[in-house]
Amino acid sequence: MTLKRLLIQNLRNLDRVDLTPSDRVNLIYGENGSGKTSILEAINLLALGRSFRTHKHKPLIKHQQQSLTVFGRVHADDGSDIPIGISRGLDGDASFKVNGVVVASAADLAGYLPVQVINSDTFLLLEGSPKVRRQFIDWLVFHVEPNFFPAWKAIQRCLKHRNSLLRRDRIDPFELATWDKELIGLTDTIHEFRTQCMAQFQETFVELLKELINIDGIALSYYRGWDKDKNYADVLSASFERDKRQGFTHLGSQRADLKITVNGLDAAEVLSRGQQKLLVCALKIAQGYVFTRLTGRKSIYLVDDLPAELDENHRGLLVHWLYTMGTQVFITGVESETLASSWRKKAEITPKMFHVEQGRVTEVS
């Protein structure tokens, strides 16, 4: 899976950008505020319909413009070329197209362009809320298990109705039992999907960790959202009074988490900042490896401001793993020499270099 062309119009300070990326390594450099991160942001928009920097649409649109457009031509692993486009207006309207046909939601885009982002926000995998780590788990499950997303959407609807019932003065027992039955079935399904993927992920992560970071005692454990020794139907029944009192369902797949520890202690509290950087990179790289092994496809890596995140030695390790994966990568940084130096030992790889200055992008020989 590679991006063969990228056309950007009116995204932040980018006016009109038309790039033909390398199918392997793309290095994007420029001063802070020049617009280099916006190029990665555009690719993320194509992949997910949203930015990795903000959930708001108005800041994305260039000043005094009414809308933004991002177009990409994706070369699929089966050899076909797939045009993908997205436009967003100041009024909030969004349009997503694949092969010239409007698709219903951004979720329909994600299957065509799987991307992994490594940036300063990646540390939230250690420091952030369980939601961040749950989304990390579900990225992999979404891409390898086609029945996951329908079940995930159904459980959101089910929880919404059940929580609405819980907030009523009088609850119809029959109606509640109906939603509970559906919730139990969906919860077990999602847990099974996540369990299967996490088993594959942990095996790969442990092997990768041996080369990326030399710290004893690192462990991952998947928490499903309720006591592992209890049946979910019993848990739901036992927590009913608390759920009713507080007006929402406390336990279930919506509370799943990935516990990351060092000798039983929270990794974010034990590891140095440099060690944390390596650990989150290992998590992201392992996810890409498992994705490729289970699907036969490759994800695209977007690495923002690599030199700021890792020192020279550890940049070399990350570059080695990206190289070994054979995936397409887009990497930003301030200085071209610092970006290029880590790739010089890979003689068969000639990165494409792009210079960004005041919203203008130039390919550099």
C-alpha cells in the first residue's frame, strides 16, 4: 500500500501542493511553522477523515478560504490504483470519495489507506487515558477483522439506549433485558476479536523490544473492561444499581485498556523520557508488523519531527525497522542533513527530499 500522488489545496498555510512521493522514503524538511507537518496531516485526513492535531475542522482551512481539498492516488497491494478524495468546508460539511464515488463515512476511507503516526502525541499511549490505548488496540482489530467495526458501531448504539433507560425514573424490565441481552452478545464478540489480535501483537512486540530497548521487566496486559474471572452477564446484573444511580454503564468493552508496566509499576512513572520514546516507537512498529503478517498489506508511517523525538543512535534503530518492514514512510524534521544521515547506510534506498518554506513545497535533488 503506497501513496503515489498527493494533491493538497488550502490546508492550513499550504496553498496548492502537488507531490509525487517515493514509494519508500520521503523526507520533508523546513523551519518550524513552514507547513511540513501539514503534509502529514493531509495524508492522515485522506486515511481517517480527520487530523491528528485537532478534532476541529475550521483551523484546518486556510485563512480566507471556504474549504480544503486533499486528493491521493493509492497504489493497492493487488496492483490497482485507487483515487481517494476528501473535502471539508467552513460550514462543517465533509465529502469523502473513493474511485469517484461518495462514501458514507470516514470509516470507509480507513480500509484503503492504513496509516501509523509517530509524533509527540504518541506518548499518550503511556501517559494518556485508557481511551487512547483502546484506540491503539482497535486500529489493529479494525484492519484485520472485517466484522469488528459493525459490532463496534452496534455496541455504541446499544450503550446509548441502555444509558438512556438507566436515567429514567421508571425502567421497563423487559426493555432493559432486551438491551442487556444484545449488549452481552456484542461485548463478548468484541472481546474475542481484541483477544485474538493482542495475542499476535504481544508476541511480535516482545521480540522487537529486545532490539529497540534494553529494559527488563516490561510487560503488556490487556484489560477487557471487567473482572477477567467473571461472566459479563453476571457483572452487568451485579452493577445494575450503581449504573442506575449514576446513569451510565460502568463496565464493559468500552472500558478496555492496555496496561503497560515495568516490574509491575506504571511504565510512564518508571521510565526516562528517552526510554518512553523508544517504547512507544516499539508499540507502533510492532503494530505495523502484525498488520502486515495478518493481512499481507503494509501501512504507511508518518513520523513527525523525528530528530526531536529520538537521538542519533535510536533514530538509526527506528530507521532500520522501517527499512526492514519495506513500508512507505514520510518523515519530517528541521534539518535535511539530520534526516538523511540515518538512511545513508541503506545503499539501495534513495529517499526523496522535499523542502517546505512558507507553505510552498519543492522537491530537492
